[in-house]
Amino acid sequence: MKYLCLICAETVMEQMPAAEAEQRYEEYREFTRDIRQGGYYLDCNRLLPADSATTVRVRSGKVTVTDGPCAETKEQLGGYYLIEARDLNEAISIAARIPEVRKGCVEVRPVAEDSRTLAVLGLGSREYHP
């Protein structure tokens, strides 16, 4: 099953001293290498800081655009990993190794892969195995 690991951080790379950011990049490099070798890795990337976000809403047919994230919180979405794991317990054990989990948190969300969702999204008719 696929899981999206959403990395929430109080401080993103651009806000860290250079030496600390370099150390964190190295930790992520090692983690990514390990999950690639373990066969769990599907995709990942870092997001730019929340102040670069744009939020779009449509209400009564009117589009509104605001600068910034959709929620104002101390933590911000800093990146993600899309992984393949046997079950939630295995996904949690992988997420617990993401470097930011020691200072922020990682939200683990199962990816919907039921046949109806896949068909609606035009992703084929892969059979769903819960």
C-alpha cells in the first residue's frame, strides 16, 4: 500500500544556519538512500517555505487567491515522501526515521487506490488490495 508522509517542520532549510541546513541535507540524503535500497521509496521532494504558498478557494463561483498557506500554524509543511509499505505499522516505522520527526512531526496518510478512485483519475483499473 502507498502512504504519503507529510513532513511538518517549525524551521525549514532556508531558515536554518548554513551548517545546520547542510547537516540536515546529509541526514535526508542518507535516509532517502536507505529507503531506496529497502524498496520503500516511490517519490519525495522538499517544499519551499510557507510564505511562497498561494491558497486558492472558490466560493459561489468566485475564485479568491491569498498569499500563504491555507492554515496559519507554528509548523509548516516542509516536504513529503511517497512510500510503499506492507501496512500502516511498517509505514510508521519508516516515517519515524525521517530526520525532521525529531523536531517537528510526520503525518502518515494512506493513498486511496480503490478501483473507483483510480478510474475517476484516469489511472487505470489496477485492482485494489486492502
